[in-house]
Amino acid sequence: MKCEVQNFIDGVSQTFMEHKRMRNCQMLEILNKVRSCDCKHQRRLNHCRMLKSGRRKPASQGWLRLLIAACFGLLLLMCIYMVHVARRYNHVRAYGSNACGSTLFYSYTDCDVYY
């Protein structure tokens, strides 16, 4: 059986905890309503919420997506260049100059044509 003083202290501490929780919720609502130009407080609040919820996005995920996109872009550019080189080769083959087509490092002026 608890004494009256202990019950009173428990009630007061519970009241303070409830008011502290309510004050935190109200502060979050006020900060969400405040409009700011750089919104750093929004990012900071979202970061704190993510840390509390336990699901944090890895920092390397953004760089990984960028790296994959860059690799696919490079592959696409290489494919386009190879189609261009094949087209130039076929054009030169069909219209003369002994099938000496120019590429990126091998221009028309470097081609030796013997008669």
C-alpha cells in the first residue's frame, strides 16, 4: 500500500510529463506552420523523426543512383556513337574512298588512298 505522499508525487510527475509531451507536440505544429525560405528546420525535424522511427535512408543511396544513371548514359552514348561510325563506314564504302571512314580519332585527311 502506497502512502499519500507517494501517490501525490506520482500524480504530479505524470501531470508534468503529459504537459511536456503536449508542449512538444504544440512546438512541432508551430514549427510546421512557420514559413521559411531555406526550410532547414523542416529537414532537421524530418531527420529527427526518421531517427526516432528507426528507418534511416543510407547516405550512399543517392550517389549509387547517380552512378548507375551515369553508367547507363555512357552506354547509351557509346551505342549512338557506334551506330554513327557504322553508318559512316557504310556510306564511304558505298560511295568510294576505299571504305576509309572517319571516326573520332581517325579523320578523312589521315586516310591514304593509293591509285
